[in-house]
Amino acid sequence: MAPNVVIRFILGVAVLLFADTAMNARDLGQWDDPANAELKNWYQALKQPDNPAATCCGEADAYWADAFEATSDGSYVAIITDPRDDEPLGRIHRDIGTRIVVPEKQNQME
């Protein structure tokens, strides 16, 4: 699978989780390491696909979703594959294998 497809699905999952769940996203210092500077800047620059003036999410909102399904009606379903510990990232827990439908308006697939 192409890396940009994976990134877009991760973004879709992050947007969906941010939109559907009240989260207290915060930077707990986990991204202050200079080795993570490029990743931190990328997350901070993300915008909502259906509202480009609004920021999308933060590092604490992101879950790896390296697997996905396409439904017969054309919807995409992101499947959480993220084994990282949630507490250091300041996020709520989502079980590996959790399936999340990515709303069409949140999908940045081109």
C-alpha cells in the first residue's frame, strides 16, 4: 500500500475521532524531541477537509490505521492497528481492530 494512502487513512481516522469524541488533546511534551520536529509540524499543519480554515487535530488524536476496508457503497472503513500505549500520548483507548467509518466529507482521498 502506498505511504500516502496510509497517511490519508490515519488522517481520516484522526478527524473522525476528533469530530465524534470529546477529547482533551494536549501536548505532554512527547513531541519536544528534535527528532520528532518534522512530524510535529506536519500534525500541527493539518486542516479539516470540509473546513480548511480549522485545524484538524493534534498528536494525541492520532491512531495508526494501517488497514482499511472499502464497503459496497464506496465508504472507507479505517481499522485501528496502533499498539502504542495511550497514556503517554494523552488519548483515549481504542482497541486494535476497531473499525471506524470515515465520513465522505472527511475523506481526503483523491
